[in-house]
Amino acid sequence: MKKIIYRNPQEVENFDLKRFEKSISRYAKVSEKEVKEALKEFDQYETMHVSCLVEVAMKLIADKSGEEAAKEYFKEHEMWFDEGKFERLRRITGYLVGTLDRWNDAKKAEEHARVKHSVNSAINDAERLAALETQAMQHNIAYATN
């Protein structure tokens, strides 16, 4: 039986699928099969934080009823998040981070020197190649002078 953590890791309750479905059904018509499919990513965990359930519910509601309904669901359940704020996580040089504030100077330099790929189709391949070559030259010169 999966356990749900609310505020404190010592405060754990059994997960109730019917209760979860009922909380979603006020905002969107989602089948039990769809809910179970969405929860599969958490099968490997014995316990999970209630915020994970809120995020799953928001995705299901957004898919079925739109973003406004998902926002309403979040407003009802934002108490399970720290002050209702999400921290944006990005994968930078192999690390999941929200900000670079706690990185040391070497890691910040590595992030600054990395090749940033663009999906902008307005730049043709020749311009993109020239920009990458220039960036690589600057990167190599910076390491050669150190």
C-alpha cells in the first residue's frame, strides 16, 4: 500500500485512489484507468509527497478541462507547497538545479562556457556553424591562457 506524506515525514497516511479520483472529478472527467496510468511513474516509490499527487492531478485536469480548471485545482491545494511557489528546475551540465546561486566559481564558469543549442529555425546552418566555431575558439583560448 502506497503512503502519502503531507507536511511532516512522520505524518504518513495510506493513499486512497477513490478519494484522489473524487478530488479530480470536481474539475474534470478523468477515468480510473487514466488516473492509474498517470500514477505509474510513482510505482517505484513506497511513499510520496502530496505535492506529487497535486501535480499529477493538475496535468490530468489541464488535459481534460484546460489550464483554468488546473489553476483552480492548484489554488485549492497550494497549501501543500512552500508558500505556493514552484521552483523551476533545469538540467545544466548534468545537474538538476533551480538557480546557480550555490555553485562555485568553476561550475559557474563551466556553465557560462558551455555550448548553448538553439531551436531557432530563423538562423541558417552556415550562420549557426560560424557562431559555434567562434564560441569554441573563445572557449579554447580561455583555457589556453589559464
